[in-house]
Amino acid sequence: MALSLITDPFFYAVAVPAVLLLGVSKSGFGAGFGSLAVPMMALAVTVPQAAAILMPVLLLMDLLGMAAFRKNVDRRLLMFLLPFGLAGIVIGALLFKVLDARLVAGIVGVFTLLFLAQRLVFPPKPDSAPPPKWVGALLTVTSGFTSFIAHAGGPPLNAYVIPLRLSPLLFTGTLAFFFFFVNLAKWIPYAWLGLLDVRNMTTSLALLPFAPIGVWVGVRIAHRIKPQLFYRMVYTGMFLTGSKLVWDALAIT
């Protein structure tokens, strides 16, 4: 008979820092770091199991994030993003059993590093035009897809939203609401795929107290950080995330 809770100490040694990192990322500070949570936990459990365990944690973090940034939302941008993000969820659900989650995450990592290289080699000018909407649509579908597969939706979406040059609070608040609806949409297909079993959900409850700690730390920093430093941290988070995801993908080939 299977235990109703994961008891392996090594699992919690990687899962607790992963949850804290995810909470800080949810606050907007260090955006992109959250994509490291599943690869970190995958050191102890499978990628699908890690993704399932994080579902209740993500729900709590999303609610906290929305409460903290409820007055900082670009509603027009959010309404544009949501349909494409939900389309990505549908694609991810249909292809979940066919695709290797780490390989998908590795593709996300390559894309993330290419985006950062482009920003470094061809830095945007102050009067440069924002990306066309078709690019935003494609990247947001990709974000929903990779979010479903490995909770790694941040880097593709950042690639579209960062060039829009929103203020740190508006950037954070808009993405907080976007990922709340995207993560909420995952529950039914995750249940359909049999990932929300008793052991995963009980383990998630054990990790839940660490969720508000990470969000609280990140929110306090996000309200005090200057925009230039904020985006430097976003780029740093994306670089570390992209590198880690690519490393994991190469390690299994």
C-alpha cells in the first residue's frame, strides 16, 4: 500500500527551496526563477509528479499574488493574453503523454537563452516599437503549453512582455493574474491524467506553509526595487532558468 505522504528527506531538501524560489518569482522579483522549481524537485521525483505536487502550492501563491498586486494590472494586455494562454493549456493536455517533459523544458531553455542573447547583441532603443501582436500570441500559446508540461511558462511570456516596458508593479500584477487563470485551468486536465492522487496532494499540503513565505519576501522587495535593477534581476533569472533547463535536457539524451 502506498504511503499517503512522501517521507524521503532528500525530496524535502530540494522541494522546500524550490517552493520558496517559486514564491519569490510569483511576487515578480526574480521573475523566471520559478521555472526552476520543477527541475529542482525532479532531482527526487518524476517531472509529472513534481508538477502535480506544486498545483495546490501554485493556487495559494497565485491568490496571494493577486491580492498583493490587485491594483496593478494592465487589463487590456491581460485580456489579450488569456485566450492564447488557455489554448496552450489545451495543447499541453493533449500532448502530455506523448512528449518528454524535460525535453520540452530544454526547448524552453534554448528559446530563453536566444532571447537574452538577442537583447544583449541588439539592445532595444528607447523609441523602439513593441513586438507585433502575432508574436505575442505565439509566445503566449507557448507559455501556456510549457506551463502545463513543467510549470515553465514564465520565460516565453517574459520574452513578449518585457519589451513592452511596463513598470515593475504593473508587470508583476498582470502576470500574477494571467498565471492564476492559466494554473486554474490545469486542474481538470491534471485530474483527467491521474496526476492529482492522494499522495501528491498530501505532500503538497506539507509544503504549503512555505508558499506565503516566498511570496512575502518577494512582494516586499518588488515594492522597493528600481525598474532598472528589477529588469536586471529578471534577465538573471531567465539566464539561470534557461541554462538549467538546457542542462537537464542534455543530461537525458
